[in-house]
Amino acid sequence: MLNITDIRIRKVTADGSKLKAVASVIIDDCFAIHDIKIIDGTDGEFIAMPSRKTPGGEFKDIVHPINTETREALRNLILTAYKESAGSDEG
């Protein structure tokens, strides 16, 4: 199973933007994935993996989980870290 050893959240403060934050994760203290977007969608927040635009105008993930179990685990960890960081801004 995936061993996430660190998650960093960088909030985005653009008014009216659906992009709420960008996350970086460290796996096993030796592999980093940057630019995971946290987006406020119509059915709640979701993550979008780092991607690039193809010459045809499509966006293709550069890195991504290859099974549902790992995708859900990563999503849950990142969104939990995001919500915890949002709570630390209050007060």
C-alpha cells in the first residue's frame, strides 16, 4: 500500500476560482509528486493529478494512480490535509 510520508498544501486565493489549493505529496520519504490540484466541483472537492496539454488541446495526466484503491486513498489523504489546513487559518 501507498506510504505517504508528507503532504504540503499551498492555498490559492484567486477570487471566484474553482482551484482552491495545490498539493505536493512525498511517498516513502523518497518520491515527490507536485502540482496536484484541489478543485471545488459541483459535487464537492476533488483532486486533479498533474497534467500537460497535448498539441490537440487535450490534457493528459503526467503521473497518476493505476487503481481505484490507491486513487481513493490519495484523494482522502490530500483532502483531509486540505481541510485541516483550512481550519488552521480560522481564529
